[in-house]
Amino acid sequence: MTPRSGPDRETDARNGEAALTNSMQGKSKFEIAEWAVHIAEIHVLRQMELIEDLRRDGHSIAEPERLLRLFEATLETHQQTLDKLRSV
């Protein structure tokens, strides 16, 4: 599947945000935090897989590794939020 660009990509993003907003209505902060941790974990694992594939095929992995560090930092932030909600 070819990634969309320009206005089509922006429309897809807005539609995705609307669907996410609708699916989160009525959810507690704790449920949303759990969901955010879960999604961040998926992003980290997928990025690790992509890096391994790129490495195996002899491609540069500098930028994908930079993104992995960002995903890991985001996961840590979400995990801290979830931990704070658990302690309330």
C-alpha cells in the first residue's frame, strides 16, 4: 500500500482523530492511559522490527533508531501517567 500524501493524508489523519475521539468518549482517564500505553508499546515493537529488517538488508538505521528513541520516550511518559493514575 502506498502512503498517501498531501490533502488526502491530512483528511485521513482528521478522520482517524475523529474515530479515536468517538471511541474514547465515556472512557475514564485510566482507560485512556492504558490504551495510550498499549499503542505506544505497539509502536516501539514495530519500530524495532523495522530497524531489524533495515539492518538485515544493509540500509542505514540512524533515522529509524532516532524515531525509536522518541517512541520509547513517549511510551515512558504514557507509563508514568498510568502509574500516577494507579496511585490515586
